[in-house]
Amino acid sequence: MKFLDVCRTCVYTKKMLLPWLVTGFLGLLLPATAQTVRINCNGSAEFTAANGTKWSPDKYFIGGANHWTSQAILNTSDVDLYRSSRYSIYTDFAYEIPLSNGTYRVTLKFSENHYWGPGYRVFHVDANGARVLANFDIAQAAGAARKAVDKQFTASVTGGKLRLDFVGVKQRAMVSAIEVVPTAAAPASPAPAVSTVSLSVSPTSATLSPGGQRAFTANVAGTTDTRVVWSLLTAVGSISSTGVYTAPSSIAQT
């Protein structure tokens, strides 16, 4: 949608003549660009990984609790990223991440930091209602507890957010970090082409006596929407919705 606003500036002289300066302004609502989101689950401060990527403190979560271990985590150079986790004991939890519409590569980072082997924690993960991990056991997938393992999948965002639901099957879920990166695929809602729109006003100036009137015409090119809104940059006189300006009946001398 395009919004046009035509503003008028009146400049008065001691002779009470009204030369006009007319300026047109065009505002375009452009689509938001896709962005990368990296979340350190249960993290209270920004974390910088070994590869230089920045991970924000925990955010966008719904429910769950914090879990942290001081023990060593195998299979990673980012030990502190995997030491902290969001998990739950009694109820499931979710993340609801605001994103521009499009296709994203999602990486979930896990380490079983509570139990000491497979079979104790099993859960599903759904992305915007679609199951991306089923009956997932962190320790089994990693080969041991306290060992990092990542799972990656593609998700499409069409409603301005990515919701990740962590659904317990046996006990409840646990996740250490979430990375969401836009892919090169075309967005689900393609951005419309932005055309060049020009605006001119006729006449470009006018000289009026006090109380005089003059009709102005807006010429819009480059769009099928030629509607304009007439307004005064300085509140001197008045202008109608059809572009007819009426000068004030008197003007203070300056």
C-alpha cells in the first residue's frame, strides 16, 4: 500500500501576497527482511561461540525452567553454550520467535545434562505444528550423556513467527540453544516489486489576495492509486479535500 501526502507551505510578504512552495512526499511500506536469531537457552548474557557467532540471552520462551551443570560437555568447543538448558519437569514448554515470512534453517543444540544415559528422557519437537523430531532421546542420539549433539531441519514461516513446541513423551524436553538462519529459498510471501512513483502539483505557485481562493491539481504517475491527501505544512488559511486553497481574510504584518 502506498501513502501520498501533499504539503503546502505559505510564505507571506508585507504586501500580503501569497507565493506558494509546494513539496510532495511519498512514503512506502517495505517488507521486513529476514533475520538470523541465535538463542542461548537459559543464558543470562550474550555468548560468543568459537566461530565468532553471537548468541543472545534466553528469550521468546513460553514456560519451562532453567537448568545448568558445571560438568564438562564432550564433542564441542562451546562447552558453556551446552551447559545451560531450558527444560521442564511437569509441563511442556515452547519458543515463539518473531520472524519475517520465509524459509529458515533451524538448528537445535542438545546435551543430556540431568540423566546419565539413554531411555530416561524422550520427547517430540514441532515447528509451527509440523513434527520435526519424534521420540527424540538426547543421550541416545549423542551416544552418551553430557555430550553435545545438534539436530537441523528446515521450517517455513508464513504468519510472522516460528513456534517450537517441545512435547514430552517420557519426562519432559531439554534444549541448550536455538539457531534460526534464513535460507536462499524464495520467501513464502514474496515481496512486491517497488515501482517509482512521481508526484507534481499544478500550479506550482500562486498569488492571492486575503480571502482569495485557488484550486490545485495533483499529478501522480507510476501507480494506479492516484489518491492524495491535501494538507497545510503551516496552518495559515485552509485547503479542501479537493485541493482548493482559501487564503485567510487578514494577515498580521511582519
